[in-house]
Amino acid sequence: MSDGRETRPDEPERVVIRDKRRIDPRTGEARPVAAEAHPTASTEPPAAESNEVPMVEASLLDERTADLQRVHAEYANYRRRAERERLAAGELAVGRFVGDLLPILDDLDRARAHGDLTGALKAVADHFESVLSKAGVVAFGEVGDPFDPALHEAVMHGESHEVSRATCTAVLRQGYRLGERLLRAAMVGVTDPATPEVPAAAGSADEERKPIDQSQDTDNTESES
């Protein structure tokens, strides 16, 4: 096969050896790299693309920041709601327990009213009431309090000119609250302002006098005859 060069039949084919080693075996130094015929394409993006990349990253950062703020707000609302539910559940449990103790308080009040709450029983009663007071239990219902249908249960009614509005004039059983929660309404007797009497109309008096006047006219007629 011929490559365009003339070869002699008696001349052996030459072998060309190219040394591609990057380190010179004689000097031990790196050999310079020859420039390639077709240089590789630049890895740097075009100017337009390089401007778009920071904008995309900024929009993603804003989106992730908004998501984080939303999650933080939802968690804060959850904590507040859980705290309110925990306090409400605690008050409900204490209210149920105290509700079972109210008949004991009624017995102590009756014993106090009859003068039987003395000695050791009085000490126990005072300690019992002190414990309930520390738990937030408050008694209400006194003579002279304005009647409030949300707090009082009226079992007796009366009228009097001495009051200007519906007033509790008798307390048959005290009411109790636990904080803002109503445990039991107070049982009271209520006195309402007396209704003023309406004076009789003047026309009715004239009507009552008419029969008398007619009889007088009749007597006068008979005497003339």
C-alpha cells in the first residue's frame, strides 16, 4: 500500500515512535502541553444565563423563607391552643371534683348557722375551706346582692317599697365559682320593687254621682206635682 511516497523495494519501512510522556525522563521536569487543534468549548455559561441563575436562586430562597415563616406561625398557634386546652381540661377536672364536695360545704354552713360548728369540727372545716380557696373556689350569694339570673336561682318572690330593683333578700344556699366557671348557682329569695297603685280616674267619680242626681230630680218633680 502506498501513501504517496516512493519506497524502494530493498529499503525497510521506517517505524516512527512518538514520546507522549509528560515528564521528561532526562530532566524530570514537566513537558509543555501542546495546544490541541480543536480546543474544548468554554464551560462558562453565556452572559444571559449567568444572570438568570442568581434570580432563580433568590426566588427559591424567598419561597423557602415564606414556608418557614408559615410553619413557625402555625406551630406558635398550635402551642397557644394546646395550652388553652390544657388549662381548660384542668379546670374541668377540678370543677368536677369540687362539685362532689359541695354537699359537704352545705352541711358545714348549716352547722355554722345552728351554732354547732365548734371545737375540732370548726378547725377541720376551716382547713377544708382554705384548701378549696387555694384551688380557686369562691363562694357567692349574700343578702342585698342584686339579683342576677345567671348567678342566682330564685325560689321565692316578694314585693317591697324598700327596694328599687330586684334584690336577694334571703340566701337559702350559697353558690360557688371556680375562676370564671360557674359550679353552682346560689338559691335565693328575691324581692321586687312594689308596683305603685294607680289612682282612680275622675270620670268614674262623676258616674257614681249620676244616680244620686237623677233621684234628686225625681223628688223635685213629685213635689211640684
